[in-house]
Amino acid sequence: MLIAVLIACSSHAPGLAPDLGQGVVVADAVGGVCVSVQLDRWNPDHRATMVAALQSMGVRELRHDLVWSYVERARGEYDWSTEDSWVDAASGFEVIAMTGYGNPWASSDPAADDYYPPDDPADFATFAGLAAARYGESIDRYEIWNEPNSGFRFWKVGDPPAISGDPVGYASLFVPAADAIHAARPEAEVEVGGTFFLPTGIIGGANFVRQAANSNPAFLQSADAVAYHPYTTYPPRVGPEDDEGDEEPIWQMQADMRDASGDALPLAVTEAGWPSWGTVSEDDQAAMLLRGFALAQADGVKDYCAYTLEDFEDTDNPEGDFGLYRYGATERKPAGDAWASIGANIDGMDCNGRAEEALGLPDGVFAVRWSSDSGTATLLWTTAGEQKVTVLASTGLAGPETVTVSETPVWVRQLPQRFE
């Protein structure tokens, strides 16, 4: 379980984890902490349990699919009931609606299913505009499609579908959809759909965005942010700092994506995670998820959505083990405790970025710092075995505190008396 070191600003002794059990709600949790989740559309009891689990971790933001084919099963015939169910349940959360996908009746491809884009992008834009008008302030942001660079999964063309998505086709769909959403609700933000970053047989995320932008000058002009998914090589097994082989550390991914998008739009991580599967233990999953969040925040990323709330019922493959909770959303995994620790430690604080140099830390130790008038919180870890580091204690009456850091991150809280 994630260790939180809270020095002299908690009733807990140093080195002990705070009580983050089921039912604890962190009010007004820190911005940017998000979960990519599918609230059960068909089982209201399970849906309520999922909402309670999100609240218990202090989560105030979620990313959720808004599915075209569930609403318009035949051209011009609308039934919003399935989508209304989760939008109503998400009341009180800030919502990123992943708006997709295709619709079999809208494609002339004989093999068309929900993941084939429409022949006419205007059909999708009509749905997107109607959704923005219907849901108003209930949905704050719209993300157009999920991983559109993954042709064999989410953007299918042909039979069998091509491995990689079509950046030109995606740009042609994105622009009218973004325009329709902005026309229906000018305050809403529209994000370029989160791409799977690494080029593992598909066009990598940065190149996909670059090609889409080059094909259509209005592509990035219509967007309010660019989303991406900084997974390591699938299934994810290494940390967000890894740069071995084909891996890229998360800060390089972010630099590449900023370059591809002209460095003019904010970045949002709308999915990120590790499955507790194979060589990755549940404790490893928790540690890497928290480290990824910290490094993304340190580089100014707007949101960081953990994928996903709960494991699948069938976990015989890595896809089913990304959850913060076990199946049923009543029993937290260590990753869920890690996610709860964010709000418990940095609620109301601004991220100041990487702090290794300022703290004089040895090579191989990472530090990300947040601060507010109430003090600072620093997350410390290393990927080079255990190391002991010295940090200031929280009051002028106490001496320096020595903390042992490892791959499991440690929170250190300091009060403002020591800021001089």
C-alpha cells in the first residue's frame, strides 16, 4: 500500500499511511485527478456503487464514453435513455465525454460495426451538436473519438481493417464535430481524441496529430486541447520514466506531442494506467500510476485520467486488470489508495514542477512539489534501488527528517514555517 509521510500536519505519526478507507470523501479534490470509467448503463445499483467508489477517492472528474450508436440506432430516430442514465449519475463531477464512435447505418462498408467512421462526417457532427445542446452544463468537455490512430480497434476502414487509423479522415470528422459542439454550447471545450502514443505497428500519437493538422488547417484551430494516452509498450510493464529500447519517458512523450500540435494547445491525458498482471504486482501498479500522474502534472498537463475504476470480471488477460478497484467496485486495490492519496495530500495546491535540483537530491531520485499558503507537499521516489534522503521537518523546533525512498512514492508534507 502506498506510504504517505505526513510530518506534523496530521494526527498520524510519520511513516504511517492516513486512513483512506471506503467512505472518506475529500471535498473539492485537487483539479486534474480523473478516472476514465464506464458507469453501468443497465444496472442502477452497480452504477451507484461505482459513483460511491469515485467519491470515496476524492475524484471530482471523470471521462466517460458518449456513444452515438446507442442514441441513433436508425437515421433520425433518437433514444437518449442509455446516455441520460450515466450523465444523470455523473452530476456533481466534471465530465469529459469521449464522443464516438461510428454507426453501422452511416457507413457503406459491408463489414461496418460501431468502430467504422461514417461516410459523411456531417452525420456524426449532427449527433455531437445535439448532445451538446441536450446536456448543456452537465458536460464540460468533449473528446472526439478514442485512439483514432488504432485502426484495427477504434477507427476501422476496409475488411479486414487497416492496422493504423486515418489521420486525414479523422481531421475531416473532427472539424465539423467540434464546430457543431461549439455552436450548441460555446463554453464547452473540444479535445482532439486521445491517441495511443507509441508507434507499435500503428502511426504514433504525435505523428498522427501532425499528419491530421497538415491535412486540414482548421484541425487544431477548432480544438481547445489535445488528448493523448502515454501507455508504455502494451501491456504496460515499465514505469513512466523508462527510456530503454522502444520506450519513451512520459516527459519526452509530452514534448513530442506539444511539438506535433504547435505548442499552442494544452495537453490532457485522458487515459493512463498499468494492469496488475504478469510481472506487475498490485503495489507496482499503484506506484507507477502515481509517478505518472506526478510527472505529467510537473510538465503542466491539464488532466490525468486513470484507466479504469474497476477490474473486469474476467481477468485472464491484462486488459481486465487496470482497475483501481476489484470487480464490483467495493474493494480497493493499492492503486485506489494511491489515487485517494492525491487529494488527501495536495488538495488546493498548485504544482510547482520537478524539485530535484532545488532540494539537492542525489541522482536517480525524483521529486515533484505542490504548494499553497498552507504548506507544501512533495512526492519522492527513485528507480535506482532504495536511497535515504534528507528533507526539512515541518516546524522550526524539529530537525531534518531522513526518508527512505524507493520505487514506491513517499509523500512529504511541510508547513510554511520552514519556507524561509
